Amino acid sequence: EAEYIVAQLKEKKINAKWLGYAIEKAVDKANYIVPPNGIIGNFIWRSIIGFGGGVDLGDPGLIDEVFVDDSKYWDDYYQPIICAVALANLKK
């Protein structure tokens, strides 16, 4: 599945790499982490954002239309808006 996702992203001119299951490698080398499913995604989010002090940009979607799920936000929507604008500019 990871190879398929990477191939799909590369077709859309997105520099994607499979870095394995070690989140600590991805945190140092990647701007986005694509989890294999929602459960793992929530674990990653809680580890990096909830406990690790990372910045949550929202959950971007890139396949057909650009969207950013900001349902985890309570105070500030600035970061998800910036993320959506940046992704929309990539699609141009």
C-alpha cells in the first residue's frame, strides 16, 4: 500500500518517500506523514502533536480536491488555512 501511495503522489509531482515505520525518521525528514489508516494516524497525531509539541496543520487531502480537515482545532484556524493555500498553489 505504501508503494502505491508514493507512486500516486509522485504522479502528481509531490516528492514522496516511504520511510518505514519509524516515526522518528519521518519527523526529521518529512513535511507530511501519511498514515496507513485512521487509527494509526490518531496515534501518530497524539505522539507528535499531543505529547511532542509539534504543530498541527490539519489533515490535508490531495488526491482530487485540496481540503484540510481542521476538526481537531479548538482555538486557531490559521495553520490549516495556510496549509490549504499552500497545497492549492501546488495544484496550479
